[in-house]
Amino acid sequence: MREHQLKVTPQRLGIVDALVATSGEHPTAENIHDHVVSALPMVSLKTVYQTLHDFAAINLVRRLDVGPGSARFDINLDHHQHFVCDRCQRVWDIYANVANLLAHNASFGEHFSVHRAEVVFRGLCCGCDAGSTHQDPKQQQERKGNA
């Protein structure tokens, strides 16, 4: 934060703590706010939104627009894509090779300069698609053990 001329305040540190604590969940600003107010009750939702916007502007977090609903935030800055469950709306990191997609569309170069691609995969997670054969291996083992 100091490197980008942002003061290190208790509110910002609380938001960083909340981002770390909820990192695998791709939290919304509201999720972050709920986490922060348990330790700092006077922090407003507006402060959380502004801080997350500031953090995204200096690449401390990545703002995700994965469709309807609130924006999500990701502290994983590695190049990756996301999977969104259509039913529960949870978001997972997916490491997929989209290089072929970019190479195939190299003709964009005439009109655009593509620096990165953001791909969002959609479907049902194994928890929501319980009737499908595409279940979590742990769930499959549990079912075999109960049979």
C-alpha cells in the first residue's frame, strides 16, 4: 500500500485480513464487510467498496465480473480463469490453457491489442449436480463405502 501512496490504516488492514481469510471463496464486498465489522464495527460498506476499488486499481486484488449479482474479488493474481456454479453461485479458480483461443483470434490485432483473456466457465458444481456422474471423487468414495 505504501508503495502506491495508500496509507496503511486499521480499516485497510482489516480488509486485507478479510480477503486472505475468504480468498478461496472469491468474496463480494458484502462478504468482506461482514468479516471486517466483527473486528472493526465502525467500518462502513462504502469504505469496503472504496478500498477494494483502490486495491484493484493498484493490482492488489482482481475484481471479477462473473455475471449477475455483486462483483467478486480475488487475491490470486496468477493467470487463471473461473468456474461459476449456476445454482449455488460459488466461484472456483480454473487453470485452463486459452493460448489457442488467443492465437486463433490473432486477427484481432488489426483492430485491437489483446493483452489477456478472461474466460468464465459455467455449469453445476459437484455439490449441486448430485444426480450427475460428474461428482467430486471424495463424494463418489463415500457413496461406494455406504453401498
